[in-house]
Amino acid sequence: MREAVHISRAPAPGPGLQELLVQVARGDQDAFTQVYDQVSGPVLGLVRSVLRDPAQSEEVAQEVLVEVWRTAPRYQPSRGSAMNWVLTLAHHRAVDRVRSAEAAAAREHRAALLDRTPDFDEVSEQVESRLEREQVRRCLRTLSELQRESVTLAYYRGLTYREVGELLSVPLGTIKTRMRDGLIRLRDCLGVSA
Amino acid sequence: MSTAELHTLTGAYALHALPEEERLAFERHLGACEACTQEVRELSATAARLGLAVSAVPPPGLRERVLREIATVRQEAPPHSTSERSGVAPGRAGRWSSYALAACLAAAAAFGGVAVWQNQVAQDARQEALQARQQNEQLARVLAAPDARTSSGELEGGARGTVVVSRSANRAVFLASDMARPPGGKVYQLWFNDDGSMRSAGLMDPSATDDTVLLDGPVDGASGMGITVEPAGGSEEPTTQPVALMDFPDA
């Protein structure tokens, strides 16, 4: 299937977000509305990739976005970009929800996890995210299979390194190392600086 | 777990793949070495790119609900009442950098270039007081002294200790990692070994399994140091067998 590709600038963690978040920290609700418009898509997408369940994802995304408002005074630009801060928050919330749910459910669904390899295509498309997704997908392909599985099972599924190790029947020390060198390779491929 | 092993946890940490307890232990190790913190920062930013790549279109109702809710939610006060938030002050990284650099140098010297974390200061600790800063400056002076010498060894239970001595500063710093907590109501007390007689060199933080301590008092003629378990508050002289004895490095 061919689609028209819009040539646009790299996705939008533009210079504005950081300044907006500083205004939000001072209680500016209008600034928060603009922050919402920039981050809600990535937040919901990330939470949904971890939790899968649409209703629960929406609920957690809402919690995350309200937490962005509540804890904005904590954000320190010197420590990283605003989008990074928001997505880290979102990932933690989603993973916490998975882990508490898993504890309650005796982790019965774990066996099913391997089937759920990351599937970018099921996520609704936004033009601006397409380039980002292409780039991430391309860079993920430069990882070894074990690096890629270690990174994506942890990040997109919210598994601990122990769970990843059990799932893949790989020693824990190896998993920890693969997570690190996999991310390092990804960092270099994506040209991330912080 | 050794400090070198801990270094490999930067990836798992950035992916939020550490179980709660290990996450807390790892965070205690972060903070002294800016280079180590930097790696976590970069890998977290990399992980966030994975998040950005799965962006979705939120349903219209979500916006209304979020905006309605925030109108009723009180915001946190800024963590520091100083000007740090305005972006004028350099923030933690700047404040710690000279100490962090010194700690990195000392660690590199002690472990042959393997970067390690040696400090109990969690990244988000907010209670740095003036007193702590002064202690850090003194720590930094010892660690960065041109004649700083290190020796290190295994302590009980896989813990690791490193001692840095500067004869010119006449002070010593002890760095511990992965020490078992002392039994309830007890503390680890440090001692200078003056030819077999023990002179108190202060107490370690009982809540920390990793700690960096400027030994109280001058090194003078001490040839080594020891650690004993003592009742809270410490003792005049050792009341138990030492859990560790270490020789100071030769000047």
C-alpha cells in the first residue's frame, strides 16, 4: 500500500514545549492546553502499547496528563527535554499499572506475551509521527535480535529484565547487558543527545 | 552486586525494567558520577523516542475530561524555593560537578578505569544542606589531591570498600558499596589503625548500603583503617571484632 508521505519537519517536541511547561509550573491553564495538544498523542500511544486495553489506557493516560499538570514544577530543563520528561512519566505509570495488575492476576497472561511482538501498524496514524516511527523502526532493525527483543519487551510490554530473561530463556546478566548495548546502539542510530 | 555490574543496569533502568527494590538500590548509586548519570539521561531520552514512535490519536472526550480535572487539582510546590527553577542556576549537576568529577577520578583509579557509582546520594535527594556541601568540598579535596592514593578490597558478604588517602591533606575517605545494613540499633563505626590501637574515625550512615565517608580526624601516622559494628551513637573504643580491616595505600 502506498501512501502520500508528507515531508515535514521532525516530530514536534519543538522548542515551545519546554517553555510551555515552565508556564504550566506557574499555574497557567492555557499553557497546559497547548501542552496537552502536543503530548496527549504520544502519551496515549505509549500507554496503550503497554496496557493494550483501550479503556484502561485512556484512564491511565488521563492520570498521566493530570500528573503533568500537578508535578510540572518538578520539571528541570537542565535534565532533559520536556517530551522526554512527560513520556518517562507516562511509561512509569503504565508499567506500574501492569505490575500491580500482574501481581493481582498472578501473572497468568505472561505466556501470551511473546505473541505480542510490537506492532506499529495497529496504532492510529498521525502524519507527524510517521517519520519518527519510520526512523525508530529502521534503527531497531540495526540491533541484534536479542538486543531488540530485550529492549522492546521491556519498553513496549513493561516487563522487568527478569521476566524478559525467563521469557527468552537467556541468563539475566546477558539480558541486562543487551538492554544497555541495545539502547546505546539505538541512541547512536537515532542521534539522541541529552 | 559489584559496582561494575551496577554500571550495566543503566539500560534496564532507562527502560524501567528493574524491580522496585533494585531500582531503589540503583538510584542510590547514581549521583556521584556525572558521566554515569549522563548515560542514564541519554538512554532515557532514547527510550522516550520509542514512545514517541507509537503516538496515537486521543479521543475527543479525553481533552475535555483532562482540562476539567486539572481545574480542580492543586499543583505541587517547586522542589526548591531558590531560583533554580528559573533556569538561571546550574541546578544539581552544576553543584555536584566538582565532587562528581573527583569521585569519578578516584573510582577510575581504584578500579582500573571502570566507571562506578560510589555515593549514597540519590538523584532526586533534595535535602542537600550547606553542611553536606562543605563535607563534599572536603571530600573532593581529598579525592582530587595530587597525592591521593587508593586501595580497595572485598568486605564481608560481597561488599566492596575503597579507601582514598591524601597524605598532603592528611585526610582519608572511605567509599563502600553493597554493604549489608547493620543490625537494628547498631551502626558501622570507622577506626584509624594507629599501630594496632584503634582511634574513632566516625560513623557510617546506618540506612545506606553505599556510602562515602570523610573519616573524622587527621590520618597522621595511621597505617590502615577498620570497621566494627557498634551500638547506635558509636563507642569510645571497638567493642566487637572488626568486620573489615584495610591497610592504607603506601604514600
